[in-house]
Amino acid sequence: MEYVISKIDAAVDQLDWSIRLFLDHQAYVPAITLAGAAEGIIGEPLSDQSAFALLKKKLSSQFGLLENVVNQSHLNKARNWLKHWKGLSDKETVSLELETEAIQYIVRAVASLVAHDRSLPSEAPRFFEWLSSNRTDLYQITCFKPSAEPI
């Protein structure tokens, strides 16, 4: 069966599934890669106004780091390690706080979606409810309430 789907619709579907995998299965690795893919699609037309670009610029300035260092060594470290082989051996490992990493990718993708068209994926209210109950340390620093209104 053939479907017609827009890039934004595909990204929102990926984002919803990343949230479902995160909440319902604690499947943090696919949640990271799906939210990262959604963020990339949604963020591209936003360019320097995407959540990723704004965060990269802010952290670069705040900590005196080059933007590519912030990008590769911090903001996209988990996603890039999970996505790319780049000459690593089978025994290569990385230490990541996967739950926290998944949260930041989901929040960044949601923030970019809100910036794009003021919408939320269907799973966002459930995600933010979970965040407010289970990770108050992170919920307090996110810039959204489940209603998509800025804090």
C-alpha cells in the first residue's frame, strides 16, 4: 500500500514513537535515534532557530567552546555514537546516561516542533506528565508545559 506523507508528518510519527518507546518500554537507544531523526527533519527548515542550533550557540558562548565541539562532544554524542560505526571495533563501548540522553533528544525535537508550527506530538502530554513526576530535576529546566505554552 502506498502512502503520501510529508516530512513533518514523518518526523512527528518518529517523535511519537520515540516517546512511546521511552515511556512504555524504557527502550532508550531507539528513543534516542528516532527523536534525533525527528529533530533533524524538523530543525532543518528552522535553521538557526531550531532548538539544537539555539542550544549549541548558547552553550558554546557560555562555556567558551567551539560550536563543533559542543555539537560532536556533547549535544550529539549519544546519537552519533549509536548511528555511526566510523572504524570502531566490536568491542568499543561508550558510557552514557541513556534515560537522560533520551529525554534531551525528545525535548529538543518537541521544542523545534513547537517553533515550527506551535503543535505538539500526540504523546507529548504523557511525556511531560512523566517528566514532571519522575525527573523534576529536568522538568523544572524545560521550557514547555504540556499545553505548549512557554513557561
